[in-house]
Amino acid sequence: MRSAVTISLVAEASGGPFVFWHDLEAGCVQAAELGFEAVEVFPRSASEVDVNLLRSCLDRHNLKLAAIGTGAGWVVRKLRLTDHDETVRKQARHFISEIIDVAGQFGAPAIIGSMQGRAEGTFSHEQHLVWLAEALDELAPRAANHGTTLLIEPLNRYETNLIRTTADGVKLISSLKAKNVKLLSDLFHMNIEEVDIAAAFREAGSHVGHVHFADSNRQAIGFGHTNVPPIMEALRSIGYEGYLSAEVLPLPDSFAAAKQTIESFRRGTEI
Ligand code: LER
Ligand code: MN
């Protein structure tokens, strides 16, 4: 398994669960200093990613890009893949497709979390799932062209009523034509939604493509009450070799959250 830490470049997401903020270069410097292998970036949009700066930061600090988030499409632009307005759904797909192209240049996947939206109003729950599946089937081949995956993230009940659990995610992925859509399992959301986090990982098996490494209170692993060893054991048992990426609150401060994460990562991955 590999270590990663988040960097948010979205002022509107302030208060959100990201370790480093606003400054790509400074985030990369600190990530490298602490020994992380990769960074996960949350940009305002594809066009606001300075690809040359990102490349030079990664190269200079010997880091990989773990993934790019698309949530700003919702936070900043109010776009959702399951909006009732067809024009908005199309804009949402376009917003994500541009991020897939940026991430793809680095061999990294794009994350679909809050862009899944939620079922509400006059259309059925089922119809929202159909829109979501159609969007994933349209977007996934674009990621495949870059040789990468597309990540769908179950979110807890206070954020969505569509893909909430690991089982919801696996069911959706299994229904797709595309074969390169993987699950992003966020331990914070799983702590709320799963009966047994380790068992959920065992059931998801090779569908797991990325992990958000967060404790029960969305702080760095070790700062909450999640029982981590059985989760690490389950990840090992399914042969998971992807990232454990710290998408956590910068508490007590960014550096301390990052340091706590890398220490927990090392403890958790040493066999
Ligand atoms: C995004 O990765 C996530 O976990 C959501 O809760 C948005 O904050
Ligand atoms: Mn997450």
C-alpha cells in the first residue's frame, strides 16, 4: 500500500477535510518532507490546475499524483451528474471529463464523490441511479484512454442517498459496461454506514481502487476511535496495493495531521 495526503486549492471548501490548503508547492514540500509517496489534489476546475507547476512540484519532490477530486463542480458550480436538468447533467459530465484529462496525464484517476448528487423531488430514486450509471459509462472510457480508472465514492447519509455503502457501490459498478470504474472507500463515511468496515472491504475485494484514510471523527488516523488493525488486515487479505490517502481535517494543524497520518500509515502497513 502507498501513502498519500490531500491538498485543497478550493477556497470555497474551507472547513473541509483536507490536510494542506491553497498552496500546491508548499503542500508538496511538506508531503515530501514527511515521506509521503503521493499527493491527492482538489482543484477548483481542470482549467485552474497549473499542469506545468504540478508536474514540476511532483518531479522536484519525487511525488506521484494519487488522484484528483471533482467535488468543486458541486461546491463551486452546483453541478451534479443526477441533476433534474439535462443541461446541468451535461455540464457536470463535461466538468469531470476535463479533470479526467488532467489527471490522466499523470496516470491518476478522477474521483466522483459529491458530484453524484442525491435523489430528490419528482424523479424516482431508480431514475437518479440510471443517470449516474449513464454518466459513469460515458466518462469511464475517457479515463481508460489514459490507462486509468474512474473512482466512485460512497458518501454517508448526510451527504447523499444514492451511493452510501460499499454494497451500493459494488452493485452500481457491477451494472456498468465500463470495466475501469473502481470504488473509493472513505473510512470516515464507512464508519457511519457500514456494519463492519473490515467485512465490507472483504466483500468489495478487487473493486477497491482507492482509500480515504480517515478516523471516525474525520481526523488523522489515530486521533479518533476507529479500530484500524482489522481494516489493514482486510485490505491485505484482498491484495489491495493502492493508496491510503489522508482526506482529513487539518487538526490540530496541517503538519500535525500529516505527521500523525504517516506514522499511522507506517504502523499499519508494517507486517
Ligand atoms: C470527498 O472525498 C468526500 O469524502 C466527501 O465527503 C466530500 O467532502
Ligand atoms: Mn472522501
